[in-house]
Amino acid sequence: MKVLVVDDSKAIFMMVSQMLTEANHTAVWAEDGSKAIEVIAENPDVELILLDWNMPVMNGPEFLQKNLDDSFTSVPIMMMTTENKPAYIKEALSLGATEYIMKPFTSDILFNKIDLVCGGF
């Protein structure tokens, strides 16, 4: 499975990428929502998006809204963020996120959530 990790932190990408690689999956990176749109166009085989909330240029909610408006992807989008306020979770889900994972997380938590979203991961 190819997973797009959208996060402005290279360290977070490296950590998540290592978790995915150890489970025989591939990670690609975009440092913000705007770049993620380009990466999606270049990688039509992406099957899941892990999306941070706080990023420059285009943040997570802006990316979700843009996808609602333009429908550039239909793959599951899982928020991956430190934002834990119920209103933020509700907003992300109302904008089309399929799941929400809190940083920091373990590989067990990540893969349980991915399995929930993708089924049979």
C-alpha cells in the first residue's frame, strides 16, 4: 500500500515512513496540503492519506475543504495531529476525514487505525 504523509515536519514523516516500511508499505511525503495535491496527481496509486492539521501554505482543514470542493481524491484521509479538542475532531470529520489519530502514537495504534479505515490492512 502506498501512503501519502502530509506533514510539515520531516521528522514525523521519517518516523511514520519507517513504521510503514517495516510493514512492507511505501510512504510518500508532502510538506503541506498544496504540495499534497501535486503528489496525489503524480501518484494515482496512493491508497491512504495521513494529514497533519497545522502546516504552512495549506493546512489540514483547508486541504479537506479543497477536496470537498474539487474532488481530487477519493481515498481515505486520516488526520494525524496533536490537536485534540472535540470541536477540531468534529470539524475534520465533517470535512471528510475518515479517522483521527493523536500524535504521538505507536505503530500498533497507527496500524489499528489504518486497518479500521482500509479494512484488512
